[in-house]
Amino acid sequence: MSAHANLERRRQAIYGWLLLSPAAVLLTVFAFYPSIATLWSSLFSRHTRRNPSEFVGTENYADLFADPTFWLVVKNNLFYAGITIPVSIFIALSMALWANSKISARGFVRTAYFTPTVLPMIAAANLWLFFYTPGLGVLDQIGSLFGLPSVNWLGQPQTALWAIIIVTIWKEAGFFMIFYLAALQTIPVDLKEAADIEGTSRWTYTRRIVLPLLMPTTLFIAVNAMINSVKLIDHLFILTKGGPSDASKLILYYIWEMAFAFFDAPHAAAITVLVIAVLGVVAAVQFLYLDRRTHYQ
Amino acid sequence: MKSFTKFIDSFGAILLAVIWIAPLLFAFWAATHSTSDAVNLKLFSPWTLDNFRVAWSGAPWLKYFFNTFMLVTVILIGQFFLTTLAGFAFAQLRFPGKDFVFILVLMQLFILPEVLIVENYAMVSRLGLFDSILGVGMPYMASAFGIFLMRQSFKGVPIELHEAARIEGCGLLGILWRVYVPLAKPTYLAYALVSVSTHWNNFLWPLIVTNSPETRPLTVGLSIFGAPENGVDISIISAATLMSVAPLLIAFLIFQRQFVQSFLRAGIK
């Protein structure tokens, strides 16, 4: 009997590793090895024709910390995250509350909210270009109706990052709405009925019952929005290319530019390491949170 | 009073909806009018398809469409194959080291492939896959998200079915193929929709790895077509943009319900 159990255990181990191996190989080649290689190459100097690359320790990091552009990009990205995360969560919640209530044209409203989600960021940027172009764009046309002067939304440092932020919010709010919509549909109807019998106002019902029940969804969305604030940068390529004078440059775009426009891989690697470290903290927080949620169930 | 708040609600909801699709509507309007009529917002100017004609002849769109189609197909096949095997191993087999490897896989959820562009580019070049569709697709195939999704789905399969198939003399892979895979069909569908729309729209990585019209997907082609140095005007860019989003957009409008549900299933589990 025990020999049979032993055989079964060994069989499962062999099968287990065999089934895992294709995925394990690719994950190693395209995730684990590159992560370690990034850390490693961030410790070496740039390889040029005259100077071969040599070990420089944390010099690349020191360069970055001494570089005002790096801090500007970090500040831009924090601002980008600080605006897009709360605003798109708020809009997503409003959308979901509306799309879940008995209003007219509900089908149209839901479709309209969700549509930007299926568009590529590049296409979204092209659509918004038509709004932002100075003189010809829709925003300027509307402004001129009210006698406002023409504004170069993408060309001046004060507005360029805002223009980028608006496109991001437009793109992701409808996506987040879906999660709220699903959560809203799990709230039992009796709660609403009880609140109505008690004569609770709609505002109190929303604030005291709906919002607390949506809390787990909000946290889930917040983590996604945080990851998006690193990831969603495609529209920079069309709208501003990070300019004017780096006013709208975000971290991932900066990494791309560093590595593929300036061919400075070591510094790009150093920024990548810092980004991975931040994402790691986000991951840890989420795992802790997920842990807590499983305890509640 | 009640009907008044209902009116306000409907009004707000519809106003936001109109604002939300306004960029698409304007693009549609610009694409179907001559450039000067479009930028002057002349409401009763004649319609035209010229912009589409000009845009279509301005770049090898058919090739781009084909490349994007090949890319999403290659990625999807790779993902189905790898995540099915790995998901099954994590869900139903017991072997030493499983938990440790699973934690490694979960870690990859946060090491975004987007962030590792520098080293992944070096790796793809080393493997001789630079400027190939396989090179664009490979880093996404062993998706941690997909493995996690398949594992959850396979865990829900009743063990009795597994046992019954085994007593009938089915091998492990046979059980996977005949019992687990058919039962996970909804998950595959959801995953497929999410994967296809993600990679149809992906830009940064294909931009880095492709270098010729032979491999370039739509998003990269579109960005090159619309680049300011090409001097194309807003009506033609709008036409090109609408052309390149049309397949996915039309599919979305037709299969709206499934689309939305897939995103949900993929996101929440």
C-alpha cells in the first residue's frame, strides 16, 4: 500500500514539473532573469566604443538622484497618479450608480461609458488630438464662441500634463465602472427597502450603506489604477512626447527614451529597478489586504 | 419630487455619456468631411469618403491588420497552451516546491512586462527574434494572470469527475483534455476576449521590437502614419484611426454583454 502511495506521489511530482516547465521556462526568460539582469546592469557604466562598461556600484543611482530631470519626471508621475486615481474612481462610481439606476436610455449610457476601454491608447490620443490642436481643435472652437483666446493645450508646460491626464481618465473610468457595477448588483435589495421604510434620504443611504459595501471593490480598483499610472503612457508618443521641456514626461516614457533614444541602458536599468521596488511595495500591500479579506469570509 | 430627481439623474447620466463618446463622434465627423469643413465645424457641409481613400492608400494597412491578427492569435494560442498546463498543475497536482513556484508566479503579476523593456529587448535580440511577430508575442505567453485564472477555474471542477475519468482508464493528460478543459470553456472565452483586446491595443513593446512594415502591428503603424513629420491632416488621421479601431469596436458593439462579463470574470477572480 505504502509502495503504491509512494509511486503515486512520485508520478504526481514528475507530471507536475513537466506541466509547469513550459511556463516556467518562459517566465524565467522574460520575467525573472530580466529582473535580475536589470538590477545587475544598473550597477555598471555605459558601454561606449572608447570605454568598455565597468562596475560602478551605485553611481548610476547617484547620477539619477542628482539629475533634476529625474525628479521632475517623478514629480510628474506622482501628480499624474494623484489626479487620475481619485478622479477616475469618482467618475467610475458615479457612472456605475447611474448605470445601475432606473434611468432612461440605460443601454446607450452603459455602452458610451465603456467604449473607450476597447480603444487602443494610440487611437484615443489621435481622437483627442482633434480636441487639443490650437486654433483648429474643438476646444478652441468652443472657446472662441465665448470669445476666449486660442490655447496651445499640448504646447505649454502648465497644461500639457493636464491634457494627458484627461485622456487617461477618459480611457480608464469606464473600465473601473464595470467592477462597481458588478459589486452594486450584489447588494441585497432589502437594504434599500429597509432604508426607504426608515425614510432615509438617498444621500445617507449611498454614504452609509452603499459606499462601505463597495470598499473592497474600491481598493481593488485603486491598485489597478496605481499600476495604470505607471503603465498608461502610450498617448505621450502622440500628444506631447513628454514635452514641452519635460513638463509631461512620465517614468515609463523616460525609461523608453533613456534606453531607445539616448541608448543609455544602465541609467534606464537603474530607474527600472526603482519602479519595480515601488510596484513590489504595492504588491505586498495588496497581498496583505487580500489576506485580510479571506479572513472575513 | 421623485420624478424630478429621476429626471436629473437621467440628464446627468446622458450628459456624461455624450461627453464620453464625443471624441469618437467628432472623429467620425472629421473623417467623413473635407478637412476645411471639419475644422470649421460646418454642420451642413457635404459628406465624403475621400479621407478614408487617402488614408487607406497612405500605408500598408492590410499588412498591419494581418500582423495584428497574427500577433493576437499567436499570443492566444501560446497562452492557452501554457496556462492550461501550468494552471492544472497548480490546481490538481501535489508536488514538492509547488507553493514556492506559485508565489514566484504571483510576483510576476506586479513585474509588468512593460517595465522590463530594456532587458526583454536584449533577450529577444539574443534569441534572434527581433522584428518578428513571435518576438512581440513571446514575453506575454506565460501570463501569470492567465495561470492564476486557469488554476481558479480548474479548482472548481468536482473531484468526482476526475475520479470517474480515472476509473474509466483515462491518463492524466486525457483527464485534463476531456474533463477540465471542456468545463472551463467560459473562462477560456473570457480570457480570450481580454487577451485579444489587450494585445490588439498594445503599443510600447511592439514599437520597440518591430522595425519593418512586415511585422508592425496596427497601433505602431497608426502612430507612424499620424506622426507630424508625415504632414497628414486631422481628417485623414481621424479616418485612419477609425479604420484601425473599427474591427474591435464593431465586435464590442455586437458582443457587448459577453465583453463586459469577460472583463468582470477576468478581473474579479
